[in-house]
Amino acid sequence: MNKLANKYECRFTNEPLVIDGILDDAAWEKAGEIGLIIPVSHAQPISKTEARVLWDKDYLYVGFKAYDKDIWSYLTEHDSQTCSEDVLEVFFKPHADNECYYNFEINALNTVYDAYNLKRHAGGGDHHRWARWDCEGLKSAVSIKGTLNDPSDVDEYWCLEMAVPFAELPSLKGASPQSGDVWKFHLARYDYSIYLPDGVELTSCAPLTKVDFHHCEDWIDLQFME
């Protein structure tokens, strides 16, 4: 997909997905790959990320493969500030006429931060107010090709696979998307590494005009398709 694409076609799947962090289910072959770029400059990153998105009547599925020479995470408590470590993130906004949006931030230990943001900037420091919501039934799993928390060797990549249940998203009121529906979304990453010139690299699949993953004005379309 073009690095400045403004739409991702989210394909429907009837094939079951096993959420194990391996990304070897046949259904993933139907999903188009989308890469992540650096905010503002829109340059290609040093740490490459490949991502795919699918849906069925019950779940939104997201799969990441994050190339990383220095994979690390230590936080294990739910709703920890996972963005202070290696983390992969999913943001989506189902309704154009409603300010609410969701974000999920999962580190390399599969520790989940999830938030239902009713209004941007109204959630307090680190959006603490909105993180009190938990997405019951969320499925996520991580696999690692490398050695977690050992900077003395060179790692290869880590994968995150997740399934977000539509029934647990309050703003949908029990409904699921229909083919043709369009949400706003983006996928993002923080990579902290001894191999990066600045020690950290932030990336997103959206052409962000500022370094702010919550800047939904720059998010791209997620078009649900059969």
C-alpha cells in the first residue's frame, strides 16, 4: 500500500482465526498489508512494521509484524503506561459525528492498555480517566523472534495478533459494522532501541501532520468490505 494512502480496505473473513501471535492463519492472506511511516516527514522508518486488518461479524482483527533488533518490555499490570516501552497501538473512531474513539496499546509482554475516549484532552494525564474502561473479551497474543529484555544480542521481530469484540464497544450499542461502513483509524508504534540514532522511533500508518497519535484529523479511512 502506498505510504501516503488515505484508505485501507478491511476485508471480511469467514475463516476462524486463532489468536496466538503467529499470524499463520490462512485468512490473513486476504488482508492487504499496510506499512508505518514517520509522522510529519512521512519518511520510511529504520524499524519496519507490517500490519493487516480483517473483520467478521464479531471481531475486528489486527496483526502486526514489527522488525526490532532490541525487543524489550517490563510492565505487566493492565493499563500500565505501555507507550513508555516497545509497544504497538490501534486507534479507531467509528462515528464521524461523534467525538469518541478507542485506543489499544500492547507491549511485547502482551500487557494491554485500553481506553474509550469520550472526548480528546478531557481524560487527564495519560488519558487516565478513559482507561478505566476495559474491553471485556479482547483477545491478544504476542510472539517474539529474539530474546526479550536482553540488549546484548540482536533480535529479529515481534508479532502482535488481536481481536477486538464489537459487542464490547459502547458507542456501537451492540451493533456490528456493515459492509460499506467507514471508520477512521490508524496503527502506530513506539520503538525504543539501542540501535536507533535517537534511541526511539515513532511510526503510524497515517500521514500524521504532527507527532500526536490522538490527532484523529489525520487518521485514514477503514472501509469495511465483504
